[in-house]
Amino acid sequence: MDYIQIKNLRSLYDTDEIKIKKINMLVGNNSSGKSTFLRVFPLFKQSFNKRINGPILWAGDEDDYVDFGSYKEALSNRSNEDTIRFKFKFYCKFKDNGMFPTHTINRIITIRDEGTVTVEFAISHDDESTYDYISELMLQYHNYTVVIEFSAKNEITTMTVNEKIIDVIKEDMDYFGFGFENGIFDLALFPVKITARMRFLEILKIKDEGDFIIQYFYATRICGIHKDSIASKEADRAERILKSVQEQQDELKKWAFLYYLPKYYLTIAQYIRSYFMNVYYIAPVRATAERYYRLRNAAVNEVDCRGKNLPVFLNSLKNNQFQSFRKWTHKNLGFEVEKSLSEGHVSLKIKKDGQDKAINLSDTGFGYSQILPIATQLWYITEVGSRRSNGNMDRIMGVNTPITIAIEQPELHLHPALQAKLMDIIARTAMEKDVRFIIETHSETIINRIGSLIDKGIVNNHDIEITIFDKKFGDDRTQVLKSTFDKEGYLKDWPIGFFEPEED
């Protein structure tokens, strides 16, 4: 994912395009919108985890990640339109995925099968059905910008290509049904394919794709078979078709592109799904430490976003994995984790460097219970190589979606020295692994530590993105600003007095 843009979500009236780099820092005052932006990542993941009535699961059960309430609660109060918009830009490959069979259209017109894609979804609410729905799809690919508007019943109402209206055939919609493509948002785009096929054949004056002349055209122009072996009448007709192709290349390419639009969309949708299924979210307030944890005969393969199941997760590790985790925390954070089992319970203990005795987690101070879920996630994802997403789908599509770790306020209850160590781990992970970090923070220590790591050559300043969320008093809209580091690790375009308290 290269860029994400959000419109009309709570205070985020329009974020403009925010570039996603290896380490992305979100800073700003309380209630300025930075948490809203970060929580979009787990919001999409929880939406893909369950079968839902509508495109987005705004609020779920206790096992879900975030709670936006409902569509109407999530919609910005200052919005001039009743839609919430999400825009994504990324590089996508459409080849080698088994979805584009040899076909009349791509025998005649070459279709570009990879490039940068920009796709935007507008989400609206239907009061009659009480469900949300995709009211508009915008897709940009190469020289084409397609905008399709939908009714609440998923029917195409209007479509434009490069701002020119296209009349879409609707007679086959009932047959192909709602959600025929089974894409990420179940949009019924098959009528676009039907329309494009008919227009393509009309231009070439071809009755249907089984027409003998097409086989002749393919044989002579693609395979090189001499035209004398075919009756002269068919040969003359083939020449006329060739002339039409040469004279109307742009028009034919447009209809060829629209013919494949449903399959393009399906690939794009699968990529977006794969990307967000690779998101790991860590909430701002992690679970407090307890002296004993009941196991309940359970085993889990991922630490939940609040760290509630951390003891069960650690107990589920194989012995060699747990020993690897202990060495990792000792090397990177200066302490080891021990566990002891007793009658269906497990207790966690911390052994700091220089101490002979391990101390129960509940007696070590609040900070350790807050950093352990983050440290465990980082160790498991990067060292064990956990990927919950669609690994097989990635291989089929020829893409490699990175892991994205979204962390809210990692500095909570941590001494500045431990904050710095945590940023060292994050920076090293981002530079060495295919992992992206989205971090919301109020910590001056964390920001300064990144500058220090840049100065030491551990981190490249071009791999850091700082987004400042600024909301003035009395204004519901958030203004999104950008800041960067120079090669020496000094901040550029940084608001003066940003971390200073406001004067009365």
C-alpha cells in the first residue's frame, strides 16, 4: 500500500493522500483524529474477519478490535455529503493469476497487466434497509478513470470513463445477481463486461466471438498462417477488421479495458483484503498484570490487541520457542520472562539484568505489563514469521503484502530509556523485515529517538513519515500536516512548541 486517504470520517474531513512508509508516526493533540486514522487499519481487518451486512463492521463483539459505533456516528459532522470515503493507491499485478484466459479481445488488443492502481470507495447509508452500501467506486489505472455509482440495491445507476458517460446494459442484472464477482465489497460489475463486449464486437462488425473470421484473424495475425489458405471472402473481411482495429485503437482499448474491469476489480479487492488481513493492532491500554492466570485448556496463536491472552499465548509456545523469546527480550529489553504452572494456572515472572530472582509480573510495576504484549507481537511476527493472511492468495496473485503493525501509544507507563529500546527494536524490524509500522504517540522521547537512529545510520530518513493531526479550538475539522527528518536526523517543518503546554 503506497497511499491512503480518508474523507468524512469523524474529524477527518479530508486527510489528503498519506504516504505509507516503513515507519509512520502519527502525532497531535488529544481528539485530533490520529487515533481515528490508525484505527482504520484494524477496522478493515475486523470487517473482513466476519460475514456482515454491508461493507464495514463499524462495531462488533468483544473479540473485535475497534468500535466506531455506527455509520451515522462515524460520519463527520462537518461533511458536505452523506458519504465516507476511503482511497487506496498501490502497485498491482494482474498477470499470472489464472484469471485472464485467451480471448478474442486480448488477441486483438494488448491490455496492460500491471501498474499503479488508485481505487476509492464511497460508503453511504440506506435508511429504508438500515444497511450501509457502496454508493460509488472510482478506479484509476493507466489512462483510464472509471467512476461507477450504485443504488442501495447494488444496481449501477451511472458510469463515466474519463468523465464521459457510458450507457450500461442492465437487462442481464437479475440473471447474474447481486454480488456476482464475490469481491471484497460484492459489487455487481458484470453488466459493465456485457456492455463492453457488445460495443467491442459492434465496432469490428463481428456477430459473436465464435465467428469464424475471428479464428482466421487470430491465425493470420498472431500465428502467421498465410491468408491464401483461407477463402478470399474471409480474407477480405479480415483485412477490413484489421483496418478498423488500426483506425479505432483508442476506442477499442477503452472497451477492452472495461471488458476486463470486473476481473481487475476482483484482483484489486483481493489485494486490499490481503493487505488488511496482515494488520496486527495493539490497543493503547493493555491488560493489567495478574498474579495468576487461568489456562482453561486453551491454546492461541496470536496475542490479542489488549494482551488479555498473553499468558495463554506464551504457555502455548513450544519450549524451544519460549526459550528463544526469553533470549530475545534479554538481548533487546534487558529482562527475561519466566512462567510457572500450577493446577491449571500460569503465572508470569520478570527477571531483570543483575537480579538473581524473578519477580511476579504483578509486582514489577505497570510498565512491564504494557510493553510485554508489544514485545511479544514483535518477536513472534518477525522471528517466528507468523502470517495470518492469505499466503496462498498472495502467491496466486503474484503479490507480496507486507505485515502492518498498528500501535497506539506504545510509551504508556514506560520509562524513557525503555521507550528508546522499544523504538530500537521497531526500527531494526522495519529495516530488516517486510514490516510496516503505524504508531500513534505523544512521546517526545520516541520522536527524538528516531532522529538519533537516523543520525547513526541505522534508519534512512526517507523511510520515516510523520503526520501531524492538528485541530484548532472550536473547529471540528482536522488539518493534516507533514513533517520529515533530514539526513542528520533533525526535524523539518516541525511546529514550534509542539510538545510545550499551551499558555493561558
